Amino acid sequence: VEPNPCVGAVVLDADGRPVASGVHSVYGGPHAEVVALAQAGERARGGTLVTTLEPCAHSAKKTSPCVPAIVAAGVARVVAGTGDPNPVTAGRAAAELAAAGVGYDVGVLEGPCRAALARYAAHLAVRRPWTIAKWAMSLDGRTADASGASRWISGEASRGLVHVLRGAVDAIVVGTGTVVADDPSLVPRVAGTRTPLRVVLDSGLRVPASARVVVSARETPTLFVCADGAPHGRRRLFEDLGVEVACVAASPGGGVDVAAAFAELHRRGVRRVLLEAGGTLTAACFAAGVVDQVAVFVAPLVLGGQCAPSPLRGGGWPLAQAPRIEETRVLDLPPDALVEGYLSAAPSAVRPSAPA
Ligand SMILES: NC(=O)c1ccc[n+]([C@@H]2O[C@H](COP(=O)([O-])OP(=O)(O)OC[C@H]3O[C@@H](n4cnc5c(N)ncnc54)[C@H](OP(=O)(O)O)[C@@H]3O)[C@@H](O)[C@H]2O)c1
């Protein structure tokens, strides 16, 4: 659910018996309180709603606020583990619940609840999207063969999960290299999911006008982020074809300034990104400190050779300074394995030194 908070809720009936529970399980999906109240139905009336976090009272997000739903359900009292660190909503539940005559106790379990919400709280201060870097690689760490072919390294189950991931983000980001090599369409093929914005970081707007992301731009929103100084003629060409174009600063090493590009996405309301780039841009994103989570599909084959690319190009990091992943989980997706985890520092502090 990142960058949203991990929240759970339990409904007790008027006699104090637990009758329903819910969790916020999908970014953009219903909040825990709404799930639990829907399950409880009439049994919530006169009862108590217990929740990890102060219920939200603001509409600046993808779902409607919880406080009106709580009032409508007729609960007599709300108990929240801790307050919401988000200034947009902090403290508002108290006033709105009091006005509706609903009892409210907040801060009854500060330590454990704040620990559960640490990533959410840290990310609030960062004006960029939560970013999941995803790649598929062979057992020997190659993302394509020496000729650049990468379809398909991973198996069907892995590719199916990628479509689920795509349907749970606001934007998919790739670099020019991936568009030129693979000509991907970058749309989730799972019914009922949202259509994320397709974003290409293309400093000089050199992607061919015949690329799938361009020719389908009128049906599927597409944004090219170029560097200041990109040719005006190319910009006009892409805009005429339905592609949005945003210009940001160039990075000192060439390419688009990654931090500026991700800040631009945040400004456009993008809160969750799936980075599906090749090794060049993925390395630049790690170096710029914009990656929060990794999802790595490891397939049981070896590609070998000197020229087959790795998931992160560039000079790399000395072992002592290597970005580390924590809370790793391994999911069995026969014949592949998915390794997931979070970058070890809090988002605001994730600033690994640039590859040499
Ligand atoms: N197995 C997998 O999961 C997977 C996923 C994706 C791609 N691939 C493979 O990776 C290969 C393509 O790799 P790639 O590294 O060329 O693709 P990439 O990382 O997606 O694209 C690199 C390009 O992005 C542009 N870019 C813009 N700003 C940048 C910045 N700040 N830093 C770095 N790049 C920036 C640059 O082009 P400009 O200078 O023109 O702006 C750069 O050449 C293909 O063979 C593809 O099949 C594999």
C-alpha cells in the first residue's frame, strides 16, 4: 500500500464483542475502517471501531474520507492507536467525530502503531512518489542477452504478477533505451485495474514516433520527460500525437535530472511508481535516491558472457556503501522466484553515493 499507511481496523458490537475486521490491502483501494464497517453492517451500530491510525477526514486522495462513513455506520466510539502525521488530516477526525457525537480516544498504543507507520511518516516529508524498481533477471544477474533480447527471461506467473503491479501504481517509468530496444506498450492486462500514466525519461526526445507508447498515446496517457534544450520540433511532433511533454533540468552526466523528473511526477499527483527501466536509468534512480522498494524476478536460466547487461549499469558502489535491501521476502512463482524488499534507509535519507 506504500506510500499509504498500513492500517487495520476491528469493529466491536455494542456489547464489546469483535464482529468484523479489515485492512487497507491495496493502494487506491478501500481503507481498513470502510472494509471493517461494511463487513459489520448493522452490528456496528452503538459499537466501537478500533483502528491503527486516526481515521482520515480529507478528500485529497483517491478514496473518500473515512470519518463520514464511520458516522453513517452509527458507531458510538472510535479508538485509534496513534494520530495521523499527515498535516492534511491530522487532528481533523477529533473535531468531526465530536461534532457528530461519536466518542474518540486517540494515542492508546503509540509505540507499536508508530513503528508500523514509520515508512508512511518518513515518506510524507518527501515530495516524490513511492518508487518500486522492478526487473527480471537470469540466475547470473543478466536482464537481456548480449544482443539486447529480454523477452522473455521470466515465466508466465511472474509476468502475470507484473500486470497486477502495473494496475496498482499511478505511473510506470522507463528510459529511452527500453522503448527503443523493446517497444513495450506498458499497460496492465488485468481487468478492472487502473491505467497508469506511462512515463519515458527521454532527454533529447529521440524515441521514434512509431513507438507503441506514442501511437497509443491518445488512448493511454503518456508523458515524456525531457531535458531543457530538447528540440522544439520533436516536442511539437509528440504533443500533436497526444503525448504530454514536460521539461526538467538536465543531469550533469547527461540525461534527465532524475530527482527533478520524480518531483515533477509528484507535482502531477503521481504517488506510486513502478520503475521498469533498463540498467542505465535504474542505476541513475538508485544513485538519485528515489527508489524505495525492489521487486526482482529471478528466473532459472543463465546467460553468461561479457556483454549481457546487468540490472544496474554504471560503475556500481564499493561493498561498504552498497544500497542495502531490508525486510526481504521471497515469493515462489514457479519456475521463478520473486525477491522483494525495501531500501534500508528511511526515504528521506536514501541517498546512496553515485556510481563512479
Ligand atoms: N529484464 C528486465 O527486467 C528489463 C527491463 C527493462 C529493460 N530491459 C532491457 O534493458 C535494455 C535497455 O537498457 P537501457 O539501460 O538502455 O534502458 P533504460 O535504462 O530504460 O534507458 C536508458 C536511457 O534513458 C535515458 N535517460 C534519461 N535520463 C536518464 C538519466 N538521468 N540516467 C540514465 N538514463 C537516462 C537515456 O537516454 P537519453 O540520453 O536519450 O535520454 C538512457 O540512454 C534492453 O535490452 C531491454 O530489453 C530489461
